[in-house]
Amino acid sequence: LKELRFENITVDNVTIPLFAQKKIELSVLRIDQLHKVVSGNKWFKLRYYISEAIEQKKEHIVTFGGAYSNHIVATAAACRISQLACTGIIRGEEPASLSPTLLQAKELGMQLVFISREEYAGKKLPPRLEDKDHYIINEGGYGRTGAKGAASITDHFFPADYSHICCAVGTGTMMAGLLNALPAHEVIGISTMKNNLQLEDAIRQLLNEPQHPIQLFHDYHFGGYAKYKPDLLSFMNEFYKTTGIPSDFVYTGKLFYAVNDLAAKDFFPTGSKLLLIHSGGLQGNRSLSKDTLIF
Ligand SMILES: *Cc1c(COP(=O)(O)O)cnc(C)c1O
């Protein structure tokens, strides 16, 4: 795994007038800097799946995702690094031209298999992939093994320095891992989907203490998963100007926006020390038109 740059993971202390005025300290954990493709939380979620596949002597990984999935491209890169074959089962008909994400996954050696949305919803493997020698990873790396990997994100900062850990939430695997690792912290999740009311349950399935309170916000989706509005993009540009930190419009842009909004509404007590997890995902910005973001 020599291509992964753990030494590049930093904690950046950032200064933003609103937070200073509210006497809240703000830091960002830059796991986005781990690798340009296997960025952020995806490698952490994948790490124990990959090592389990190798232990079980499986040579072929199969996983699922959409055309812009960070998980698909991260799995392709992780398999390449570990010299495992891999297949990505992609939701929807094969498009005339592949998305940048899928092109990159293909270049990294992933075989792409397109299945209809209906078949995909059933999560049934196409018959030719029903092979017991394949190691299957859930969409988005969801599962206990993924949460165990995500828990190891906490090895890259000093938890005692922070009162609140804030993260963007898709499947909830990362948030579950953070809660398992830091049960005494306030862990706050910003859902990136609209009305994903199963989310809390999905997270609870992965918790060591299933009764642990789960703090999720559902009002920062900007229209739904991978949807955005001009407000979000201009906030991301503004955040970059102030802090030098780029974000993506699917996950971390919504996280930073939400934390800023919550601070403005005095959700965080004076003296709070926030750590925002920059979980990566910047590759996803390639699907935006070129002049929308300044970074
Ligand atoms: C996948 C992803 C998430 C969400 O992680 P989950 O474990 O699925 O909740 C957050 N941020 C980025 C950048 C991601 O790619």
C-alpha cells in the first residue's frame, strides 16, 4: 500500500470569523489527502474487506455503485494496489460515454457490468458473477467490517482535543465507526440524502452499543443525494477562499455548509471544539461544469 500517503493526513486548524465570534474552535481532518483516487473514508471502509478477501484467498472482488460512485473508483484503486481482480456492478444501462468516475475505474482494471435499475434494486448478482470464489462488498462499503475500518480514522487525531466530531453521511458506515471508536464524544452526522428515514436504523445495525443516541441532521441535502443548488456551490467557493480547503458537492460541501449554519443558529455551545472529517470525494466534482468552482 505504498501509494497511500498517511503522512499527508493533517489536522488543519481553520479560522472563520463566524466561529471566532461564537468562540468555537474549528479543525478539519484531511483524510482527503490520503490518495487522489482512493480518497478519504473509502479506503478506511475498504481496508478490512480487502484484507479479509486476501485471508480467504479470494482473488476477485465484486461490488456495486452508481456512475459517479466514489466507492466504485476507490474499490478499483484498492484492488489494483492489492493486485486483486474486481468487477463493479453499475446501476443503469451502459451510457454512450462513460462518466469520468467509471472511465477511471476501468483504467484501474475494474470490469464494469451494467444492470437495469430494477435488477440493481434487487441486489441480485448477474448469474455469471455468482461464484463462491468472489468476495462481495456491499454498495458504499456498508457493513460492520466497513465500520471497523472507519473507526481507525480516529487514529489520525487526538480525540481528547475535540468536543464534537462532525461527518457527512451516506450509508452511515463511517458515522457508525466513529461512534464505536468514540462513544463519549458528540458525533454529528449530516445526511446527504433526502428523507432517508431508514438511516438511523442502518447505523444502529453497525453499533457496538445499539442503544447509543444518534445525532443526525436531515435538512442539508439541497434537493437530494448528489443534487445541489447555487447556494451550496457559492458556499464551497467561499469556504475555499477563507480556509484553502476544497470540498465536494455530494458530501463534504454539505457537511461544511451544515456546520456553518448550525453554528450561526447557536447549536454548538460556546467553547466547543469541532473536528470536521474531510472524507474526500473531490473526484466527484468532475461532473460539474468547469466554471462553477474556483478550485
Ligand atoms: C462515501 C462518502 C461519505 C459517506 O460515507 P458513509 O460511510 O457511506 O456514510 C462521506 N464522504 C465522502 C467524501 C464519501 O465519498
